[in-house]
Amino acid sequence: MQYTCLLSIRCYNLSFTVDEHTPEFAISVKKEFRQQGIGSKLMQETKKMVMENICFLLNQFIRCSAYENIIFCWVMHEQTIIDEILSKLDIEHCLVHTISLICDADELRKRLQKDVDAGIRSEDAIHRSIARVGLYEDLDTEKIDVSHITPGQAAESVLNR
């Protein structure tokens, strides 16, 4: 089935980002077309597209002889996300380290609250993020606790792996 003129797709701030680190993209379905699974289907397709784009770009970096190290930083709270990405990468001649930067819930709350106060995030980001803290313990990754270290120290810890 093909749908016509029922979606509103917006990219905010005309530059597609909230700030230099935060892209923002929204899809809404007109009221008369809701509850038909259209939005869910679009989100599934969008997630698939994002995964394909990420893997394409990472493979391009892997194949480029100009790079010795590639650090891919993305929120991955499910092992299936990590496994899917790794399964699509040409890593036969690569040493891959999967690392989770973790911090305790109190420190995460403090950091996210600073973003909320600065208008970078909404308040609900705190609750969603805190709810996911335990998921990182189940990942098959090396863990680096960044609760009480600087970003520079965290970077050094990653690079020394």
C-alpha cells in the first residue's frame, strides 16, 4: 500500500541539529491515519536506514589507509545493536575493542541535569537514561567507569586499551 500526503517530516533548526552534537528529526502522522501502524513502520525503516548508513561509513573508514584508529561513539544499550553493527563490518584485519563508558546513576543524573538546565535535553531524558544504566552491565564489552574521571582521562583510558 502506498500513502500520499499524510506525513509531516521536519528537521529542526534548518541545520538538522539541536547543537553540533545532537541531530533532531521528527516524523508525525496526520491524525486520520494514526493507529494503522504507519508511524511504527516508518520508524523501523528509519532505524534500518541508520544502521545501514553507520555500517557503510564505518567500512569506508576501515578501508581507508589514512586511518590507524577509528573510534565510533554511539549509545548502544543492547548487545543486539553491537552484534548487528559488527556483523556488517569488514573487520577481518582489524583489532576491535568494544568498550562501554559507564557511570553510576547519581553521576549520570547530575550530568544530564546540567544539560536540562542548559536547555540541551528535556527532563524525561534523565528518567529514560537512568532506567537503562543496568543494561550496560549485561553487554559483552570492556567497561570503563567514568563516574569520577575527566573526559580527557576517559579518552586516555580508551586509547590505552
